[in-house]
Amino acid sequence: MKKPAARCAVALLVDIETGARGAKDVFVPDAGSVEAQVLNVLRRRHGDVPVVPFDPYSPAPLEVLRDLRPGIVFNLTEWIDGDRARDHEITRLLDHLRLPYTGSGAAGLQLARDKVRAKKSVAALGVAVPRQYRAGDAARLRRLPHPLFVKLRHGDGSDAIGTSALVRTAAQLRERLRITAGLNQGATLCEEYIEGRDLFVALLGNQPEVLHPLELVVGRQGRDAPRFATGRLKHDDAYKRRWQVSYRKAKLPASVLRGINHASRQIFHALKLRDYARIDYRLTPDNRLVFIEANPNPDLGRHTFGRERCFVDVAYPDLIQRILAAARQRYAG
């Protein structure tokens, strides 16, 4: 049977918490939000782009998408009920409806979000990863080398990451484990802390172009200066100004850049990522590259890494179009 023709070129699928219904019951993303930024670009190129808010408690969004039959869904959903570990459930629904969509599917989302499975997969490629320790073995934890980094196994981005995530004593470790257990956000793990430079590497396309690494810079030093990317460092503008936080294109030896390009492409495919992604590394003082985490469907805020800087050296409208083109080509092929 011939597939019905699309009624719209692109539909934008968003989390229901990211806006509200306005006139004529049309969903309007919050002003200045990532959703609004992407929508503006899409409408300039594709005209009418319906915005569909995903509601886990109602079949209506899926019925709307089924009726729209979009040529492609630009998927900006991140969670269900605030739980980022469940975003794969939305992509499974899109697959069930046989709707093409941008970004990683369920397999890639689940694999990359699991910090234990992801690091096992990356280590198998020969890329260095921090040593990991499960938080449940109290006797073993007392013997662990410090400093350690305590994080959620399935946390996304900087979830539950503050300066106290870095622990230097057994007492600090016990307290941090107590706090993370109280968050009721799943398993906690302890990782070897890697001293070095924070590098963020964006990838675009499905035989991905590896863009030039960005480096986190903390311009002001002091005992309390941030040593890694916490949630506060990413989102608190006053805190960023206080510590002169910025991002710059990393100055790296050619050999390190070659290693980053090779490792990033391998990781992209091993973790089943699609269309666009970001991989975070630490580069040690002796130029050893260590994988920290992969971000499927990363933040597309126009100013994520500074004014008009989302993906390095790619103009924002071009970025959105290239993501669409990569997804379309993937479904066509």
C-alpha cells in the first residue's frame, strides 16, 4: 500500500512543560526557549510548522501526529515526568507510528544515558575511560583511592553535579552517597577523578563531521574556583561572571586533534548515536584523552557555549537544517 502523502513538511515535538496553549488552542513555546529558537528557524524555511506537546497521560499528541503525517518530526523531547532516562520511550512511540524523526533512537538514548554501559562500550574501542566503582559495596568503598567523583548512573548532563560531587575523604564519600541516595533518581556510581582540561566535541551527520573541540575556561582562579562543569556553572549567569567562565576553541597539538576525530567517530557509531551529538572528554596534562560521557540529542540552545555558538563554526540556521537533512537521508537510505 502506498504511504499517504505528508500533510506538512516538518512538525516540532516538544515536552509539554516547555510552553502553553494560546489563541485557538495552539501550543506556543516559552519565549527565548530552545523550542522557540528552533521553531523560528524551521518556520522561516518551511512555513507552517505545527508544534505538538508530548503528554504522557493523553493519546492526543500521537493522534495529532498521525493526522498530520509530517515528512519528518523534529524531536526536542527530553523526558517523561522530568525523568530524562525515559526519553527513549517517546522515540519508541514514534517508531511504532512509523514516523521519521531527528536524533538518536531508543537504542542510542538508552546506551549513552547509562554511564556504566557507555563506558564499557567506549573502553572496548581502546579509548581511555575513568575507572568506575559501584556505590553499593561499603567495605570496598572505604579502600578506594581519592579523589573520587560521585554521580548518578543514569544522570543527564550535570544532573546532581555540584562542587560536592568531588570527594577527597571517606567521610565526604559517605555523605555524598547519602545525599544522592536521597534524590531517589536511581543508582549512584563512583568514578576516578581525571585532572585536566574539559573538552566538548560536537558531531554532525551520520558519517559524522567532527567539529573543532571547545574548551571550558575558568578565567578567575582561587580556592573555590570551579574545577569542572557543574549545573550551576552551566546555568547561573552571575556565577559564570564571578568566575569569568567562557568557552573557546581549544588549542591542541595536531596529534591530539587526530586522536579526538578518530575516537569521536568510533564512539558515535558504537553508542548508536544519530544525526548530531556531543562527546565530553578530559585531556590530562600529558595529553591523554579520557572519555567522560556522550550526549545524544544535546542542547540546541542558540547560545549554549556563548553568543551565537551552539555547534562550533556552524551558523545556527544551517545547524538546524543540517540535522533535518541528516535525518531525512538516514530514512531515505
